[in-house]
Amino acid sequence: MVEVWADMYEDRSDASFDISGGGTGVGVSDVLNGQVDIAMMGREPEPEEIDQGLFAVPMLIDTVVATVNVDNPVLEALQEDGLTREQLEAVFTKEITNWGDLVDADVDEEITVYGRSDASAAYKQWGDFLAGDDGAYTESELEELADANHNGDQPVAEAVGSNENAISLNNINYVYDLSSGELEGDIRPVPLDRDGEGLSEEEDFYETRDEFLAAVEAGEYPAPPAREMFLASDGPFEDEAYDFVEWVLTDGQEYVRENGYVPLEDERLEEARENLAEGP
């Protein structure tokens, strides 16, 4: 999304951008070390980061879902009934290791769990979600439990797409086709059964990206794993960086939905703009 914004903003200003990924941890480290002007973050700053001078404002809402291969041996059951948070926790912590034990199906196939090896805020949020009210699983704990770990969303999606028995998590823009918003690739989302009574009509919103985003916006998909994303600086935003972030929090919001994310609510946007103007 920041790449889309940057392309648009370059057409409206004299600013130029050099954008790279690497995960929230990399972004925070680079901005605090003076290597970049703006860091992209998938979580709120930690207290120790704020103590070092990190200042962040929200920019949009992103979300991740559990993903499986399109030829998963129990895909029909997963799509019909979904999985509860507790079932997903049992899978990602290796309490349940066979697809036949996870759902009511005559299947004997081991579950392969893929995790993230990069400094991923999405993985951190996923650990918060999996643990429920009992705390959180750290990225390190989940990495140790996984059968393999991959550096970034795209490698995870490719790994799941090449293994019928795999499960992992992905940003929805790696699940739905970017152009059509349909499920066309090699992975499928795992619907979330929030009440443990099977997938109700209200919980069945995974057919298209637009349908899913509407559910996130309506609060029908939980946070976490839905999460605010942030833009951050070392101290207050200044000069061209300030102007860009101000544009993101105003005109830039109208492009969020069409690119597979959820815009911030008006009240949250107003708060973010006030914080931007006041600084840390």
C-alpha cells in the first residue's frame, strides 16, 4: 500500500521514494539508526522503542488469515465448518498433528506447519491471537514449533501452495488475486469459527476479498489477527516525510479499500492527524 501511495504522491509533488521491505523489526532498526526517513510497522511501538525516540501514527487496517493448500485433504470440511481459535492454536503448537484428527474425516495425513523467519509483526499478532486470553506466543516460540520457517509473505504462500498438507498464515493480498479479488491461486483461507458451533452464515465471508474486507470493517473478524499498520519516524515527522504522511491520513485513505486493506475510521483518522501535528 505504501508503494501505491508513493507512486501517487510522486505525481503530486517533488518527493521521491526508495522503498524496501524486511519486516517491522528491520524498519524500526533502520529508522532509529538514521538509515531511512519512514519505517513501516505492523504493530504499535514497544515502550522501549518509544524511549529511543520512535514516533508512529496509524495508516490503515491489515489482516492475516490461516491458509492451506487448494488441494488440502480436508479442504471441504474446513470451508464448511471452519476452525476455532483453539483448534488453530492446537495445530500451530503441535498438539494436533494430523488432518484426520483435526476434522471429522477419514484421512491420515500429517499436518505441516510453516512459520515466518523474518521480524514479522504479522507473526507476532498471530501469536497474540492464538493464545487467546492466556497471553501470547512469541515469534521465537512459534518458529521453534514450526516444521519450517520462511522469510516473508510471498515465500510462505509459495510453500503452502506447493504442499497439500501445509498450513500457515498470510496477508489476504497473498490469498486473493490482486486484480479480481477472487480465490484463484494455490492457497485458500481457513474460515474462523468464532463460537465453536460451526461456521454460521454471519461467519462465512471468505468467497471474495471485498466480502472479507467488509467483514473486517464491520468487526466480524477479530483483532488480532486484524491489526492497525503504522508509519514511524525517529522523533517527529519532518519536511517531505511529514507532508507525505499527512496526505496518507487525508486523501490517501480513499485508495485503501481498492488495494485490499481497510481504511481507518474517521475518529481514528482525526486522532492520528492530531498526533502527527503535535509530534511525540
